[in-house]
Amino acid sequence: MSFSFHQPDPAAMRRVLERQGNTIAGVVLRLAWLEGLSREEIRTLQWPDIALETHEIILPDRRVPLCEEMERVLTDRRKPFAWASPYVVFSVRSREDLHPVYISKLARDAMNTEPSLSDVRLTDLRHDFIIRQLETHDWAYVARITGYSVTSFQAHYSPYIKIKHQTQRELQGDDEYRIWRILQTEKATMEGLALSMRWYMNLGLSEMVNLTWDKVDLERNVLHLPERDLEIAASVRKALLDVYEQRREGDDPHVLLKKSARTPMDITYLSKRVRTVLLRGGVDDIQFRDICRESEKKTDKENLLNLAKQHPGFSRGDAMKALHITKSTLYKRLCELVEEEKLVRVGAMYYLAGTVVPQEQQLDVIRGYLQEHGSAPMSDLRFLLRIERRQCGRILRKMVEDGTLIREGNTFYLPPEKK
């Protein structure tokens, strides 16, 4: 870390907290050490921010889980003191919030009773809380409950982050609700607009950062992208209008601009900014690029089924060119359609279910035909399997190599023992 960090001795902190009990100094120290609140957050914390029913502290930018000890101390103080002031930490004389300097003095006087804590500050207690959390939780969760952006958190705490390799997963119901709630909160921000374009229209990062206002046709409700025109979803249209109203004279023509510099966002910057918004909204382990609403999945699948109707036997490359789906998303959708038995995969090609013989049934179908007819040319077997000539040739060649079939010229037979 770039700042000087004095790590508190846990045993000494425990002794201080036991002596202080539920005094104001005890509450201040616990809010910093057990909940990770900053001095300013401690100063402005009010009783309505303490949600005992959900066991959390509700701050303007995040929610912090209440540990059992903190919840007990706050409950003990709430009954005798909540009527006196709306502030959790307040001046007995004025019943208003305490001055920041006085909050630091309370903490300083309490910790001075232990020699090993003489150099420890309130901010050190907050940093120690973060480090302890990283020992048992994923960094994304810790960044969310402490209010850091992704960039700042990784810059300050990278030495303490334990790398965990997480597999990508589909969005669950709770994730979708949290994303919807984030969209409502961030609807007038650049990050909210980007998230809306991904959520409702499945735009890619490069498409977003390269989008300029001359490609946004709000009259016809269309986005003119390099390789396609896309109808603007109703929620995205509203977000576009909100952002457009914030434009300043002389602004860059790009739709997504950095808030202060007013320069175009690049993919890395946009990804980090939206990632921070997702973390604060409670969506911890979903990457921005993987966000796709259920309706978008349904649309992808419908487009793939329509492609199979128009072009019997298509490859992944054919689908990527025709539908502009990313490689990873396409693979997921094709696997889902095969599992749902709506598509059949034969080699590298995909067909509508019921239009071709599935790969696992091909040998039985060919064997049954040859047992009845004795022999068959490739054209008959190709018609039997209902696949293209080149693909049929590869399948039959493999069967001959395996000894399942015998080939003489262009005619195929069963081996004697198979008849």
C-alpha cells in the first residue's frame, strides 16, 4: 500500500473493547474495526440506517452486514439513546452529530490505554477490517461492502487478494432482480446506459464504446451499427434521452463519455466502471460481458432455429456470420438447444431435430437398411441419413476404417458376421 498502515494487535483491541463496553468510544471503535466504516460514515450514521431485521447497516452507496457483536451493542444503545438523537454517535450536549476531530480523539484516548495501539488510527482499523475480510471472502464481495471501486480496491489491496478461479455461470433469478434494481438506480448515468444496452439489447463492449450520436436514430428508434441495424429497446431509449440531456456544448460525439474528462470511454475503462456498479449492487461473480437477459437467450435460440430452417446443416462459423453472436455465447446456446432436443449435432454441423438421423442412431439405421437390401451406394445411404454428401462420406469412411462396413467402389456392405 502507498499509505502507512499500522496493523492493530487483535488481543489489545479486544481488551480495549471490553473496557469500553457500549460507550460512544466503544461504538466508534467497533464500527471501524468490525464493520469497516470510515470516520465520516460513523459521524453521519443514524438509527434508521441500522436495519436489525435484515442484520445490516444501510449506507448511501452500499449495505454492510452486521456482525453479532456489533448488533448486540447497537441494540443495547438503541433503547436508552435513540429518543435523544437520530445519530448513533452524538454529542450529549447538543444532541447533534460529533465533530470528526472529536470522534478521532475518543478513539485515540481509548486505544492509548494499550501501548501496542499507540500508533493505530481509525483508518487503520478500517484497513484491518478489509484485510481480515479478504482472508475468508472473495475480493469482489469485500469491495462491494466497503464501497471501493474495482480500480481503487485492486490498487490498494492487491497484495492481500487471494486469486480464485471462478467458472462462468448463467444468471439466476436473484441476479436478475439485483441487475434490474441497479438499472433503476443508475438509469441517468453512463454506466447505467451501458448496462441497459447490454441487458436489453445484448450489445458488445466494442459496439458501445464506438457508438456515436449520429448512429442513434431516436425518431425511427434504431441504432445503426457497423454490421447491423438494431431496434432500440424502450428502456434503452429512455436512458439514451437522459444521457443526451446531460450533453454539454462541444462534447465529443461518442455516446459514452467519462464523467469528468468528457472523453470517450475505452473498453477497459467501461468494463471497470460497470463492474464497480455491479459489485455495489450485489452482483459479485457475473462478468459484464456475460450479462444477458433471459429474453435475449430466447431470442438467440429462436434465431438459431430459424437459421436451421433456412439453411439445413449449418456450422458455428455460419451462425456467427449470420447472427453476430459471440463465440462463447453461441456455444452455450447451441449446447442448450441440443440438450433440449431442438437441434441435432452431426459432426460439426447442426440440424433441426427430426430432419436428420441423430449421430448415435446412424449405425443402427444403416445396419438395418443393409440387412434388408444387402448393399447400398453412398447416394442411398446419404438419402437415408438426410445429410450432405461430404459429411456422409466422412461418416461412412470412419465406419469402413472401424470394420463396421465393407466398401467395394461406391457400394457398401455389412461384414459377413454382421449380416
